[in-house]
Amino acid sequence: MLTDLFATDLQLGAAQALITVVLALGVILYARRQNIHMAQETGFALLRGIVQVLAMGSVLFLLLDQPLWAAVPVLLAMQLAGSSIAARRSKAIARVWWVCFRGIGIGSGLLIVTMTILGVIDWEMGAVIPVGSMIIANAMNTVALSLDRFQSEIESHVGEIDAALALGADPRTAVRPHVQAATEAGLIPQLNSLRSLGIVWIPGLMTGMILAGTDPIYAALYQFVVLAMLFSGSGLSTLISMFLVRTHVFSPAMQLILRPGAEVEDAAQAAT
């Protein structure tokens, strides 16, 4: 229907974007009727999303003919932004941004470099940046979920952790069950994506490759490769972040500083 109304791809894309925004606004209004207030945050996210994706499309167009090393500052900028977003919901944890930056950077960076060297990701700008951005974005989401769950776990089990410390347990042992629970919770979306691949959903990459004339079996295999990379990058980033964050919820005197209602400034001071 829309293809008959608009003559150019740009006009068609703008119309499609407008329709999806209207649909999202409908969801916001329905949520408001249920006393769930997320209009401001969602509206800001929609605006940021459209501006950022258009800007990135322009950057990719300009970078397609550049040498491969030019992808490094672009991916680094994505990592910086992803670290800020991942840390936003766990502000009570001291130096949480630094935890996210190292976790996402090491986990996704190692995977991108390794897969590019091995040839799993093509040695060209049109492959490294899009695939790299997917790896970083999924690592960001998984780390954010894990840290949010970790903070909730610690704040809900303060008494148990204090008791373990009082009985002589070291801090890492005291929080080990909560680290495990947070890690597993963060990886649930990635595991569900792998489990449901080809049954519940057919990803867009595979569909696009088939429509472009690629062999369907190869398209299916490459889609699996991409999802497996996303899981590996997310898993490694989360494991690193969880390893690092354990030392940020205790003071040098091995006292738990992450407690319900604690301010991040107080936690940072206690941690030093």
C-alpha cells in the first residue's frame, strides 16, 4: 500500500518511520492509562534513535571507501556511548561506568579483532562496523541487565552477606551466588534468541541475504554465526564485568557499601 503512494525510497522510509512512531505513542498512551509513566523516557529514546541511526548511516556512507583502521574510532565511540547507557541503571555501584567500559571493551573488542583476523567478519568497512556495532550493542544490553540484577541481588540480601562476612567469608565468596544469578539473568535474552532461531523468528540478516540471491543454506549458517558471535561477545563482556564489579561493592576494610538507598557518592568514598 505505501509503496503505491510514495515515489522514492526516502519518502517511503519517512512514512514507515512515522507510522511506527505513532504505534509507539499508542503504546505509551495505553501504559499511561495503566498508571505506568514512561512517556518522557520513551519519547526521548525514539527521538534519539532516529537522529542517531540517520547520523550513523551518513557516517557509514562516508567511510565505505576508507581504510579498515578508520573503523577503530567509530567502534570506540560506540563503546563509550554503550558504557554510559549500560551504567545508567546501576548508579549506586561505585565507578560502575569504568566497570562497563572495561567489560564491554575487552569482551566485544577481543571478539571483533579475533573474528576479523580469522576472516569470519570480512575485511571491509561495510562489514566490520555493522557487525561490530551489533556485538557492542548486545554486550551493552547484557552487561546492563546483569549489573541491574546484581545491584538488586545485593540490596535484597544485605543481611546474608553481612552474616557471611562476620563468619569469616571473603567478599568474593559472600557475593558469589548473587554474581551467578546476575550473570544468568543477563544472558537469558541471548540464549532465548539462539533457542528460537528459525522457529520463532527469522532474523533480518538471513532474510536480506536470501532476497539478495545468496544460497539459503549459507544465509542460514551465516545468521547462526552472527548470533553465536553476539552471544560470545555478550557472555565474555558480562563475565568480565561481573568479575570486576565484585570489588566495587566493598570498602578496603571488606565492608559491604552497596545498600538500599545508598548514594553513589557515598559508595565511591567508602570504596576508596
